[in-house]
Amino acid sequence: MKNIREQFEQKQDKILVASSGRVRLALNEMTELSKERVLISIDSDGVEKYKDEDKTLYSYEIYWLDGVDVKSSNIENSIKNVLKENVIREITSYDSSSAVNSFILNGDSVWLDKATRVGLMNSTTIAKNLGEKTTTLWLGNTKIEVDCDKAIQLLGALEMYALQCFNITASHKKAIEELNDISAILAYNYRTGYPDKLNMEV
């Protein structure tokens, strides 16, 4: 989730409910010592005297959340639920992005959705059984004539890749649901575990 590190002159509460109903999380506190020039006196001639004093600054990773039940008797649980929903949406978005849904064919990054994969596998198998040697694959506006056996091999490998990705995505969502710590939910890395992209030539 998006956050920004902000600096404050005083310690901040972990959870703050704004007047708008939004909830601010302040996490991962860091401190920094700085010098502050402080006026200590002014003499009769109007000459000011200063001294440097140590000052502690506090910085936090700030997250703003919508949809938290701020009237809940356990607001932290409501925050966890909202965080889980947000992270699971991010996982779903990542799963459907080209970071996962793509493979390299003849040097180009392409993708075939499940319906297209199933349709091509069925039609290619039928064509082969009828004695055809080649079949046609359309990738966007690109037409490719492919040997039937090669096409079946390609589509089979692609289906296994997609299945592995589905299983990894499902395991990430399950892991998020099982977490019970705000920091752990926010720190969870759902971009790991996916198989290497297929790289094929036809």
C-alpha cells in the first residue's frame, strides 16, 4: 500500500481518527537529533542572544485508510480487515497484470487468456486428429502458422504456467487472511513465488 514518511516534532499515536472519518496509521518510528537555535535573551541594546539546543524529531510511515469502522469497540480489528481487503485487491490486480499474465513468444511479450487457450487447444487437437499438420495462432493482430504438435506443446506449457500462477496468487491471499498484525500485513510481499516467464520460439 502507498505510504509517505513524515516528520513530526512530537511522538505520534499509532492510530488517529480524523474528523473526516479517515484513519491515519503512523508506523515504524524513527528518531533524529537536530539542533534548534533558541532565543534566550535580549540585552538593553536590543542584541539578541541565542543558544543551540538538542531537539528530537520523529518520523513515521503514514498510511491513510478509508472504510474503517471508527465506532467499533475494537478499531484495530477493523483496521486489519480494511488492510487485508486492500492488499488482496492489490494481489488480484498484480495477478492480472503483465508482470504475471505474459510470456515471451518469438521475442515478443504476449498473452492468451484462459478461454482462448482452451479454445485453441481444442481446435488444434481436432485439426491434428483430422490429419492437419499446422494450425493458426492469432496473437493480437499477428498471425502465426504453427505445427500442430508444437502448438499443443506451447498451449500445454502455458496452461501449466497459468495454473502455477493461480496457485501462488491463491496462497498469497490465504496468507494475508491469516495474518493478525498490522505491520505484517503492510510488509507482506505478494510479488514473490511466481514461476519464471515462459520463453518460447515457434
